[in-house]
Amino acid sequence: MLEIGTKAPEFTLPDQEGNLVSLSDFAGKKIVLYFYPKDNTPGCTRQACAFAEAFEEFKKMDTVVIGVSKDSTASHQKFAEKYGLPFVLLSDPSLAAIQAYGVWQEKKLYGKVSMGVVRSTFLIDENGVIEKVMPKVKPDTNPSEVLAYLQEEK
């Protein structure tokens, strides 16, 4: 997993509308880049809805929220529409960004080992440098923890 002070790896991925979005599109703004395992699963839905609830607070702080998973753009579109998600969801089926950020890892569930996305959040500063790394975050509290960190900085 990437560390604080590292230049955030650049990527270009399609969003839920099929538009290509690059990390560099948001130069000059803080970015909350969160990686999650799968659309429409209980934890991922709670995390996305919590980010949606806090979205106006992030906007006031000139901070962009971006969610990334390996789901398709069609899946992202349905997920965003179903829950009224106001932020960008990026589709990474080739795992380009997921692997670049080091969140594709071995996971254990009920004794079974498999590879998957470890729910993680990165805060990237206005210059594209990783300011905070939050590995293995809890879906319900992740957005409020990021907001608290941003408010402490001010």
C-alpha cells in the first residue's frame, strides 16, 4: 500500500456515465479517493451513502470524493442512481488503479483465502501527493473520520 508523502499514481478510468476521468483532472483540489470491494453489498452501500450524506461538507472544503471498484460502469450507474450518490464512481475492471494503490490484497473470509480489494481511503493534497492513508476502514465511520481530519487541518 502506498505511503504518506508519495506522489499519487495517475490513472484514467471511466465513470458511471462512461466518461473518462483522470486523477489530474482534479489538480488544485483535495481528493478523497476511496477503494471499495463491490457495488450493492451491505458494507459498500453503507460507506457510499455515508459519503453521500457528507458530500456537501466535502464540497465546502473544496474536496472531491471519488469511489473506485472493479465493477462495470453499468453497475456503477445503477448503484449511483439507486442511492442518489452525488460523486464520481470509477470502474477499474483491469485493476490498474487498484493495484497501483496497493489495495488488491489477499483476504480471508471464513477460512477461505482469495484476492480482493481491501476497503481503503487515500487523501490526496492539491499537489497530487498522498497526505493520509486509511487502510481497512470501517464503512460507516470512514467519511466522518476523513471530515474530522480535514477540519483539524484548517
